[in-house]
Amino acid sequence: WGRWLLFFALFLFSILMVAPLLWTISTSLRTPAESFSLPPKWLPTDWAIENYQQVFELTPFLREILNSFIVTLGTMGGQLVTASLAGYAFARLEFPGKTVLFWLVMATMMIPLQATIIPVFVLISRMGLSDTLASLILPALPTAFGTFLLRQYFMQIPKDFEEVALVDGANQFYIFLRVYLPLVAPGLAVLAVLAFNGTWNEFYRPLVFLVTDTNFTIPLGLNDLKGYMMTGSISVVLAGVTMSLVPVLIVYLFGQRYLMEGIMMGGLKG
């Protein structure tokens, strides 16, 4: 009975998780009048496929998708490079002030983004990168969480691998690139999925740094679909939201195995 109760509880939780997504898709196929009908219906009476077409007519949605991919992939790739290098250095190298520097890096996780957005904006402006996609990528390359995550993975790997490589005449960069980095692939996968999801859905920094609509990312484009004084169609907005979810779902489906493997390995002690 305990096994069946567990399955039933998981089934209920899965419904709670999936129901908002199903409601979003259903509402994106309704007419604006039917979106607020009472009592609400799960399936639309009149299938308004043209809502998806209006997304492309009201905003440069294809351009926003391209901008989001550029920012997301650039940020994700940069974080994988910086976090892996920093994590390896904090886990395997010995240098003066390593512990203090590591905790200073960790302390940055407690500083809210709103507290640093003005100095970052001033710095970006002086670099001549205002209203560019680079203004979103460059400040996001260092990641304290990614550094901590990969440091834990590097610390779990036995030191024997490094000693054998040193005996064979390998330098530290070769050991990092050819020996240790492949062994932390699950951790890299976890960081990649989290970085992709977080950057793809980011709204605050693009709202501050971007002005020209041709540079907008998808969250800003979806915000424009609401129209002046919220006069836009909720069905069109949710049609845009539905299309914006597709890349995230694809990344999760392809990275699910590595994500689960990384989470399980992260709970093990070396």
C-alpha cells in the first residue's frame, strides 16, 4: 500500500506541476473573449490558431529569438569556461589567500542584483556597450554559484590522477583540460542547463540595458505584447509564452540524463 500511496502522491504533484503549462497552451488557442469565460473550460470552443501569427505581426519575434539565443549561448559558454577554471584553481591549486578569496567570491552571492546594477550600467556605458547584446553577456560571465558547484566536483576526484599526470610530464593546464575536465562533465551539464534557463528567462537586466526594440530579448518582446495600458490580448501573450518555452524544454529533455547524473554525483563524497 505504501508503494501505491507514493505513486498517487507523485501523480498529484505532477498534475500540479503540469496544469499551469497545459492551461497556458489552452488559453493561447482561445479567442480573447473566451479567455475570461466563466466557468473556465480546459479546451477552447473556437480554436484561434491566428494568435500565434499575431505574435510575429506585433513584435519582431524572430529577431528576439535570435537575440535571446546569442545572449543565452554566449553567457552559458562563458560561465562554463570561467567557472571551470576558477573551480579547478580553488580545488586543486595552492596559492596565498586562496581561502579568503574563495569566501569573498561566495559572499557575492548574497549581494542582490539591484544593488550592483547602477555601477555595472555606468561601467558598460563607459565601455561604449550600451544598448548592445554584449552588455548582457559580459557582466554575467563570472558566476559564484558555478565556481562553487564545479569546485565541489573537482574536489571529489582523487588526487592520484594529478600525480600520475605530473610524473608523465604534464603541466597544470593539460591536467585540467585532458584529465579533470572530462570527469566533471555531469557538473558542467548541470551548470549549462541552469545557466541556459536563467539567462533565457531573464527580464530585469535586459529591461535596464536595452533600449532599441531590435535588440530586445524574448522577455521584453512578451512584455510588449501586453499593449498600451494592458489592452493587448492575453491569448496572444500566452501564445508568445508558449513558443518561448520550446527551447527551454528541448534543452531540458536532451540534458535530463546528464542533469540527473550530475545531481546524484554532487551528493556523493570523494
